[in-house]
Amino acid sequence: MNVWLAEIWQAWRASLRRPGFLLLAAAVLALGIGATVAVFALIDQVLLKPLPYAQPAQLASLGRDTLDRQVSPLQYQHLQSLSGVSSMGLFKAGLTPANVTGDGEPEQIQALEVDRGLLPTLGVRLVMGRNFDAAEDSPHGAKAVILSYGLWQRRYAGDAHVIGRSLPLEGNAYDIVGVLPPDFDLLGGPDLLLPAALPAQSRDIGTNYLAVARMSPGTSLGALGAQVATRLHAMYAAIGGSQGEAGLRTRYDAVGLRAGLQEASSRVLSMFMVSALFVLLIAFVNLVNLMVLRALARAHDVAVRAALGAPAMRLAWPALAEGTLVGLTGAVAGMGLASLGLDALRGFMPVEWQADAVRASGWLSWGVALAIGMAGALLSALLGLWRGRAATTIDELREGGRNGIGRHGGLLGKVLVVVQVTLATTLLCGAGLFLHALRDAAQTPLGFSMQGVLTFELAPIKADYPDVPSVQQLSQRLLDRLRAIPGVVDVAAGTNLPVGDQLNMPMRAPGGEADSVEYRGVSPGYFAAFGIPLRSGRGFEQTDGAGSAAVAVVNQAYARAYLGGNALGKTLEMAFGTAGNPVMRVVGVVADTRQSGPLQAALPMVYVPLAQVPDTVMGMIRDFMPLRFALRTHGRPDDYRGAVRAAVAEVAPRQPIANLRDLADIARGMTEPVRLDLLLVGLFALMALLLAAAGMYAVMAVAVAARRREFGVRLALGAAPLQLARLVMRTGLFQVLAGLCLGVGTGWLLTGWLRSVVDSMAGIRFEPLVVAWVCMVLAVAGLAACLLPAMRASRVAPMHALRGE
């Protein structure tokens, strides 16, 4: 044992005494480990970390086989009493704006509607109080609320006697019956819970809820999913008609709750992990090349030790010991790079990824880093030993270390260069396509003017403004008061801003089928306030009120898609499946706006006067989103914040507002997720470029060193130095060209995959110009990597190379 330890210490001491190789090899490995561990830490945080509920592996999300997995109250009724399910719960698919009045400043908060089965199903233990009871979770039942831990601390200073107190919510008194634990973060963490209060025999088919089941021990997700599909297909078969046919065509299943909530994130993170693995593979290839170069340098020493009778294991031990040191150093350095990278990227991450601070410092991250580092370094050392196995032959002793690595070793090195260039080309193509898409997006007009516009949200208090006329009166008073602020040019109100969240409603054009399109209720002056050009007809006027003829304005995308491009005078009908749907006459056509930001195409859109939105539709809208108000101002919008708050307080003293923001900031925020995608893929591509260039140089340096004697013979026989340089350049550039061709092919396949993985990049396409630039950059990098070894080949001294012949 002492002999082996002495070998390890001697190898480590030699490496530390001349640390150039150790630092280079460890740096190469650290880049690959840092990229991989950083992405792994994100995956661990978002996808692998157990949910903060009791026995989370038993929780399943039920519904459609889609990203949102939403169910309707009618579907939920048919899913009761499933075999192998101990309990079920339901919650709304989005947070609802709610107004807290009294007890201090009015405040708009976020509420989540749940049924009384949700908290027991999740296994949530309340800090104090109880769950909703049957009376509270029924239509017209007692008004009750469960506070979040944050709201309890913020509004009640953690009062231990808060249970039983009243919370003034939406103009009504709600009894506080419980307080949630601090780690309850469903849908990002609501401020409070409200009872869903669904009727026992609901006919509601709107898929606006999420269903959670707790599986009994021994129940599998596959078996539960089969039951869900059977129940819901039987329900739609009984319904019949178009709704039944659509339901029978839909797939239903059950997945783990974590997967159901984070499926969109998992697709994006999978793209990051693939990119990081590309970098890691290139780093491994590079490390193999460096280990081979190291093996070539010690070839004569190994041959001497073999001639003196050293066993094979003693011959390999120094290289393995050095590989161990490289692996440990690379793992530690990689962990440092991963931590620094995550800290730098934290501001670009989505909010749902930052529920807890993402750190690459847990034992699992350390285990991944050490495993990758040790496995990569030792395998590279073994491959280097295999390629230098000829060093133990008598020929090596006779040649005095000038035998090189042989034909087969040279072939493997060429293959590794091709692999490196292929991987680097694929990553650079992906990054280039992202960058090209963002550049196009920056040059794409959004269809409205965002400069100098201040916006805010307002959810009218339901007790004070219960119907459309009262909401319309409040909106009109606010608009009149806001218009009176000095410096305000235009004002507007509507259900949506021109950019941001969407609102779909079923609409039917003349003689057509009902289709779900974007629906907007807006005030007169909305188009002027946002600078949306009118293409034909007219906009809305003050006379387009509740008692006048129903009118609508459509955008150009709707006119093209549903009205043959000629929209004026045609009629549209809201299609709720019941009689008495409003029929509207199209009086104007406006320009398209990109509601989802510049990376997505304009959506077909129908605008109606805010005063003509039906009560049923307004009730649905108010359950999901507030109204939006906007002011076009002279000067900086932020300078008007105080005046806006004072104006609202003057018109409606009890009414809170929220999200007072510059419209330009909202529009920029639409591209934030893609910026993270671009930044990470771009960083990985840059690392791939650097590693590929270094790898090409290492292989060419090894090849030139191995053929040094051959070059000396050629020069002695009259070959010109330029000929040798061209020979080396031709060999290296041929490998680069082969890698570029393979990389372009995989880049083309990557384009379709990116579209499917990143929803916001649906417009990404394979651009030959981008690919040409990528090839040019890599060709230049390859040329630079081959140039120095080629110059060395042309400068070989014949007498020195042939000494000993």
C-alpha cells in the first residue's frame, strides 16, 4: 500500500511542481462541469425537489393530456370515487384579483379558489385554525377565508388571535378560519384562499380548474390515468353533439403533481440540459486529447520502466493518479463556476424558479460534480494510456521516444476533432437562431405605441360595483378624472392592455363555426390612447352604450382569417351554446397588435365597447382579471404615479389599484424568458467554441509531434517547408469541414425541436445566413487552431529529427 501511495504522491508532486498541464486540463473539465451542475441545480430546484406536501409521490394531477391539464366542474363531478384514490381536491387554474378594504390602506391581493378537499388531499397542516367546512364550500354559503402566512404577518403582524376576526373583502365581511404554512406556494403563492363553492350538480363545462388526487398505496399513475380517460370519455359520449365529439377526441390521463405543475418548465430545462451536455461532451473530448498529449510526452519514460520489469499496473498508476488530481480539481473549480453562474443569472430567471434560492452547493450537486470529474478524468487517462500502449515496445527504446502515437491513434484523434466541431456547430446554430429571432423581434412593430404610457390595474369592488352599468360608471368617472390631470394626453380603459395576458371568447362569423378568438372590452378612445391605427370604418364613440345597437371592431388578422378581408358591415355572434347571444355589427378595422410580444404572430381579435359587454361575460372576466387603465402623458410616465393614486382615491376612496407600471416595461417583460434561453444557450455555445478550438489545436499538436521524424525525413529529401505546412493545414481543415457538415445537419433538426420546446419561439426558423456565419466563425477558429502546429511542422530541423538514424 505504501508503494501505491508513494506513486500517487510522486505523480501529484510532479503535477504541482509544473502545474501548466494540471491547470489547463482542470480548466477544460471545469467548464463542462460548471455548465452541467448549474443546469442540474435548476432542475433539482424546479423539478426534483419534493413538493412541500405530505407524501408528494402519491399526488397526481388529473385532466387533459396537455400542458395546462385543466378540468371543468362537470368533469370533476364525474371523477369522484375513482378506484385507488383516497381523496381529491380542486383549485382554480389562476389567481383572482381581490380587494381588501378597511383595516388600513385598501389593497388588491391575489386569491385562489379551492374546494374543501384540496388541503386534506395535499396534506397541508395549517399554522392555526381549520379548513373550510361543507356549508362554506357551497353556493351562497357562509363567507370564509384562509390567510396566507405572508398576509397574516403583513396585515395582522402575526396576531395569534386572528382566527374568528373579519376580513373586509370585496365590500363584505369574511370570517378568517385559518392560516396557511409559510411554504404553501401553489401557483406562486396566493395571499389567501377562498371556497370554490361549486354546486353539487354543476353543468359548467369551462375547463378553468385543476384537479388533484391522492393515490392509495399500490395505485399507479397509469392505472389511474386509464380510469380518468374511461370516465370522461363516457361522460362525453352521453353528452353527444359537437361538445361530445370534441371530448371523445381529447386524451385524458394522470401525471405526478410536480410534473403537472411544471411541465412547461421541464421542456425548457431539458433544452438547457442538452446544451450543457454538449459542452460537457466537448470538454471530455478535449480532455482525452490533452491526456493523449501527456501520454506521448511520457512515452519514453514508460518504456524504460517497462524494460526494467515494472508491471502494467505500476506503469498506469502515475497517469491514473494524475487523472484523479485533474478530476478533483476540475470538480471543485466547476462547482465554483456553477455557483457564480447561477448568481449572475438569478435576475433573468422566472419567478416560479426562485421560490427558494437556487444554489449549486447541495450534497447532490457535489456528488454530480465529483462523479463527472472523476469519471471523465480517469476514462480520459485510460484512453490516453491505451493510445500510448506502444510505448512499452522495444521500438520505443530504440527510437528514444520518437515513435509517435501510430496510425490508429491518429485516426481516433481525427474522429474526436470531427465530433468536437459537430457538437460546437450544433450549439452555435441554436444560439445563432435564437439571436436572429430576437433581432427580428426587435425590428418588428408591435402595432401600438408604448412610449409615454402609464398603466394600472383595478378590480372593481364587487359589492360596490356588481354589474356592467356600475362598472361602466366607475370607469367613466375615473377616465374623466384622469383626463383632468395636467400633462395627460389620452386615457383609456379595457379588459386587457395591447400586450400581456390574453382573453379568449367563442365567436361565430356569418355561416361559420364557432372559434375561440381574442376578445376585448374597451372604452372609447382606447385605440387613440395606445396609438393603434384605424384601417377602415370608425372606432367606438360615447353613443355606443348599453342601450344602443351592438357593434364591434376587429383587427386585420380577424378580418383575413374569418371575414375574407372585407369586414365592415358584417355581423358577429358570441357563441356560448345558448339562445340570446349578442349579435354585433362590425363598424371598424384596426391594425394588428402582438399581444404575446414580438416573437409571436398577431392573433385574431374582436373589440367591443366596454359598456356593451354582457353581464355573464363581465362576471367571468372579473373572476380572472382586473380592468386595465392607461394614460398617455407628456414626459416620463413615472412622474404621474402620485397624481394617479390621488385621482383614484378621490373618485373611489375604498378602491385599491395595483401594478402601476410603464407600458414599455411590460412589453420588454414579454421577452424575459427568451432572454434567459438566449443567454444560457449563448454562453454554452461560446464555451463550445473555445473548447472546440482548443481541442483542434491539441489534436493537431499531437499529430505534428507524432510525425516530427517523418517531417524531418521529408525536409531532408528536399520538401519545401510550405508544402509541409499545407499538408498539416489540409488535414486539419478537412476534419473541420466534416464536422461543419454534420453540425449543420443536426442544427437543421434542432430548429424544429426548439419550436416545440420553447413556446415563445414558435417563429424561429432555419436561416441559411445564420448557418453561414456559424460555419465561418468555426472555420476561422479551426484555421487558427491548425496554423501554429502547421508552422511547427514547417520548422522541424532535419538533423535534430533524424538524430540517431
